[in-house]
Amino acid sequence: MKYFTSNNKIAVIAAFVMMMMTYGFATNAYGFFHAKDFKITNFGIHNHTPFLKVNGKAGGSKPVNLKTIYGYVFKTNAGIFGVVSHHGKDSIHQKGPNDTRYHAHKVTLDKNNCITSLKDIGIPSFGGHILKLHDTHATKVNGVLTAKITAFNSHHICVTKVFDSKQ
């Protein structure tokens, strides 16, 4: 399965993991995984906003353990953005270490698809099968993917599995 290019295929998602994890993990983890929540059926720009559509419920799955991050990644003309859910607070949009609500980051990945930088840019909204990513200044979506990102420690967060991708 082809993701993006060799330099940024999984790097998009790995960058999101890093931003999601400042490694202030919670002690009690709650979560669940549904594969159809990550099966992409469509993507693009609508009313100046990047979107993707999945078979299941967009944002419907939450990570079960402290080192797992679930992500939706947008490769755009304005950069790579990840919408992620994880334990540990790393965003102004999260309310504490047990808050696994999805939030967005603009990310940079290395050649091993590990996150090298992240910024709090973008605001996700969910409605049924659709995820929209607002406030990115993107005018084109070149590709999307869904992935599992693993936090090996606070400075080593990498994409470890791509569930689906589309270009």
C-alpha cells in the first residue's frame, strides 16, 4: 500500500504522536478500537476546510493503554497535520492527563516516521463519519492516512502502524 512519499509517508502520523504525548500519562486507561473508524472512504477540501470520511465513526475509537496514540493525518499544501487521541496532556484543548479527546497538531517527522516537532495548530470537528480540520490555512489535501502511533518515551514517538491511506 502506498502512503505518501518516502520522506513523509508515516512521518505525518508520527509527528502527531509526539505532540500528543508529553508523557504525563494517566494511571487509569480507558479505551477501545474499531477498525472501521480508521477505514478511509473519501477526503478533500470543502468550504476551505480539509476533511476525511471513514466507514465507521470518525473519532469513535480511543486508545486503551498509555503508550498508544490513534491518529488521522492530513498531508496538505500547508504542512502535515495530525488529529490525535492519547493519554497525557500536550495541548491547550485537553483538560488533563485522562482527557483522550481528539485534538490537532502540525507535525514534522524524520525519515523513520518519528515526530521531531509539533505545534498546536488546527481545530478538529466530528460529525458521524466525517472529520473536518479547521484553521490550517490549507487549500489542498494531497493525501490522508490513519495510524497507530507509539510513545516509546517522551522524546521517541513514532508511527508504528498505518491502518489506511489514500492519495
